Amino acid sequence: MDKQTSNRERLGDVHIADEVIAIIAGMAATEVEGVKGMVGNLAGGLGEILGRKNLAKGVKVETGESSVSLELAIVVAYGVKIAEVTALIQEKVISAVETMTGLSVEEVNIRVAGVDADK
């Protein structure tokens, strides 16, 4: 069963599944120019590059009571400045997750798992 993050509201509880947080983060990351895709297996090699349908598989979510830490595995396009691309990813992911969930993002760690050499 999926882990969930809960918030107590006046009208009841709100539960956000880790997979939902992962999808939000994955979608935000792939909107950054220079990101070719997400990698499905954080522990292994390149694995498979995933499309939008499976963005949660490229994201690892660690939730606290009111905060979240994320790890993303990505493939970048050949020739991009990796430091700039990853900084933009971190900004977009933090903004998207905090805006949509109300949770505080403690950290966004990015693993560049590969470079797409297709030009």
C-alpha cells in the first residue's frame, strides 16, 4: 500500500499518496528544457527512459509529517549545462510540490543517470 501524507483540516483529513507527489515532481522536472526523460530504476543503470505516463517511477519520495524530500533520476540532452538544468529542476519541483500539496520540500536531490546523444 502507498504511503500517504496527511493534513488535519477542519472538515476532515487530507491524505496525499507518495505517488501523487512523485507524479507532480516528475512532471515539473520534464518541463525543464534539456531534460530528455526520467529513469525508472533509481538503483540500477539507465534502465528505461519513461514517458509522461510513468513519471512517478523516476522519483523517490520520503515524507515527514508536513515535509517531503525527493530524489529524481533523469537523462539530459547532450550539450546542456548540467548544473544549470539541475538547478532549474530543483526550483520547478519545489515550487510545484509546495504549491499543489502545501507540504514543505526539504530537499530535491537529482541523479543524472545518462546523456541522450541523439541530436
